[in-house]
Amino acid sequence: MGNTCYMNSAIQCLSNVLELTCYFLSGKFVEYISKSESLSKGTLSKHFCKILLDLWKNDVKSIKINKFKKYFELLNDQV
């Protein structure tokens, strides 16, 4: 998947910022998603939340980040 080790490291770092993780896991981020003509309409945030949910579950052995990576690439032309 190319450069996923860097993305994995960044996601792990972000997931250990307690305030950020609590914010996403609480679902409060949804009310701040722009309803305008945004490309993702919160898709990246929703996939990030799903990753956080999976990271903090004890029964998940591996996490697929392909959807998150796909939307990240759509929003960032430097990838």
C-alpha cells in the first residue's frame, strides 16, 4: 500500500492524544462536519473514528486502513 508505515505511526501517535481520541469516540465530531460541497463530507473523519474504535477494542487483531488511505489520497494531492 506504499508509505503505510508512516501513516500507521501517525495514526498511533494521534490515537494516544487522549482528548482527540475521546472527542472522536464520543461522536461529537459529526456535528462539525461541513454539509457544504466538500469532497469528503466527513468521510475521512468517519474512517478515522472507525480506526480509533478498532484500535481501542481488545478483540481486534488487525485493522484495515485502505478506505482511510483512499480518502486521504483524494484530499491530498501530494500523496
